Amino acid sequence: MSKLKKEKQTENKTTNEGARNNFKALSKIKYIYLVLFTMLIINLGYFVIFSSDNLVINTYNPRLAILEKSITRGKILDRNGDVLAETVEYNENEHRVYPYENAFSHIVGYSHQGKTGIEALADIDLLQSNISAYDQIIVELTNNKRVGNNIVTTLDKDLQLKAFELLGKNKGAVVAIEPSTGKILCMVSKPDFNPNEVVLNWEFLLKDEINSPLLNRATQGLYPPGSTFKILTSIQYLIENSSDSFSYECTGEDDFDGKVIHCYNNKAHGQENLKEAFTVSCNTAFATIGEGLNIDKLNKLAEQLLFNKKLPYSLPSEIGSFKLTSKNNSAQKAETVIGQGETLITPLHNALITSTIANGGILMKPYLIDHIENHKGKVINNNLPNVYGTLLEPSITRTMTEYMIEVVNSGTAKQGASEDFQIAAKTGSAENSAGDAHGWFVGFAPADNPQIVIAILVENSGNSSYLAVPMAKELFNTYLQ
């Protein structure tokens, strides 16, 4: 082989090795870009699914500030078209007006000093203007601002006003939901404030720590559930045992590892089965039930019914807590299964548990916006009901409905019974270290075809019969009649 040929072969070999090295380098770069692109897609997906709503309702979103300069904020309406919030012009300035003042203060919210409630939830929609091309031309020619879309909510004005009236000067909350859809029908919290005067009274509202008027107690107030938690205790017992297997003789009090549990007014209920104990809300019977339950499974049921997790709700809400485990002693178990101890819940959360029972074990996602329409009434977007999940077996919910009916017919909620429809309910008195007990009511009607679920919490009312039960009766009548 000639020297020239050998040099040529060596040159070709070197060239091929260089090409292979270049190819390997390019392949590495390609994979790096592929990984980066994949991470970008994952991050974008996470944003769309989990974070985009938070950015939209963020009052610091610069896009919203730009829109506010060119579009007049749309109206917020109740389910029947009554105006709950609107923008009016006065002395050449725009003013946001809330016709019902304090009654919708927490749920509709306000749009000054930041935004809250539906004003925050629907901020971007209220500043979108879906008008025709012709209307856009007219707006441009007349140098006027475009009119934003209207938000038609799921709220019922009459029910909201009645709940606001009935709660009176008491601290507490009322939540009403349509269990078959998840539509929130009313949400009242007291103490309240006038959203028309938020700017004027801002410093006072912030400093009033005794009343905390800006706090929405319906979604952010955490309370011991009291005897309403006996719903969960009963469900867990029914999962582990037959409904007719429990028998207990109540003497008015009982001792659990040094913790003496009393029935209300130390009343001795005598011999009881599970249904009877539930009907009269016998504390000692349920504390006894707690001793025999699989506490780890009760913990799992509690989490299944939304304890220790974020509620499926679009606005800020607190997380209910359930901490009992099999490691706790009998005294702690006895307190917890009757709704005391460290367990905490919001009125909205209690309403969702009750909705699950009313809807045969299926929880619908609660929502506030029925549809969006432009200022001429043309529907832009409809919100449809969505299933959150099947949380309970239908057979369990049928049994619990039967028990809750008996609570109204002959038990602790009998003063709330109606002659026109059957109500199913559970009451509760939650002990409060700072004063009198809080009164609870949760229930639904009609029991055989539930159209409305109501949860009521009245702070320091002593017991549920004093205020919560009569309030519930009037609210059911207002909505169903």
C-alpha cells in the first residue's frame, strides 16, 4: 500500500471519528433540550390545572388593571336575575354598589381594598366584554367604555335575606346547598360589614379582632362539630356491624378511662339501640360505641369525608381536622366520637357531609356561578354540575336518612318538624372553652327527594334547640314553599 493511500485512510478514519463524536455531542444536546421541553410542558400543565385560577383572582394581576380602565365592571346577579352588585356612574366617577349591603357581604365580597368573594372569583369574567362587532364599533365611535359581562350566581336572594334576618345579631353562619347539583343557594356569616363602605371603614374592620367582621365564618370559621359528628360515628359503626347489633343502657353518665361523659342535663335515656341513641343524641352510648370501633378505619372515613384535606371549593376555606388514632386512650376516643376533643370543622364542610348523605353517597362539587352572560343577556358560558366522588355506600345513606328523620319526628330537632314536608336532620351542641356552647343544625328536605341541605352554626347559643333548629325550619319553609 502506498504512503499516500495510508495517509488517506488515516484521514478518513479521523474524519469518521470526528463525525461520530459530533453526532454524540448533538445527541446529548438533543436529549437536554427534550428534558427541558418536557419539564416546560409539565410546569405548564401544573399551572393550567392547579395555579391558573389563583393567578386570575390575584388582585395584583396587571392584566386586570388594564381591563378596568377600558371596561365597566359587569353585574353580579342572583339565580333569578336580582342585582347583587353593579357599577354606577356618579359625578363622572364609577362606583361599585351593593344594593343589599351587609346581607351578601362575605359571599359576594367587595372590589375595593383588594377583592374578595365572587368579586374575586369572577374578576376576569366581569372585565370581559363579549359584545357584537357592531356594538364594539359604536363604543369606539362614542368614546365610551365597553360593558363587562354579568355573572349569574347560584345564590337565592330570598333565602339569603331570610338567613341574614334569622341570624340577627348572633355570631355564626348559614350555608345552603342543592345536593343534587352542588349549587350554593345561600351563605351568610356574622358579624358582617357593609361593602359599600369598605374604604371608609377599612382601618376599623382590620382592627376589630373581637368580632373579626371580615372573616367568612361559613368557610373559614373552625368549630368543634359537637353531636353532628355522631353521623360519622354511626356510619363507621354500620360499616363494621349490623344496624340492630347495638344495645346500651344509659344512666346519664359513664366513665371512660377517668373521663366522665355526661348526657345533656345528665338525662338517663335508659335502654337504647343505635337508632334510639342517635335520635336523642346520647353521649354515653356513642362514647361506648367509640371504644369498640376500629379507630384507624374511622380516621380513614373522616378523611374520605374531607377532613384533613382541602375542600373542593373555589374560594378560600379552612381545612377541617381529625386527629384521633388507635394510639389514643379511651378518654380521648370518648370525647372525639361525640364531636369534642381536637376535631374541628367549618359550616361549609358540615354542609358537604350532609349533602353526601342527601345525595345517596355522591358528593357534587359546590359552585357559585351558574352562568356568564353579556350585558344584553346573551349566555356566554354555562357551568354544569360536576361529581366530586362517591364517598358513601347508598345503603349506608338510606339508613342514616332514616335515623335523621327520627331526630326530627321524635328527637332533638322535633320542634323543627314541618307539616308540609319531611325533614331529616342532626343537631349538636359544641362545648366552647371561651363561653356557652355553640349550636349546630345540619339537615335536608324533603327527605325522600332532597332539594336543599342546610347547615347552621350559632356561636354561644347554649344548644341547638334555642336558635339553630327554629331557624332551619323557617329556612326550609322559605325555600320549599
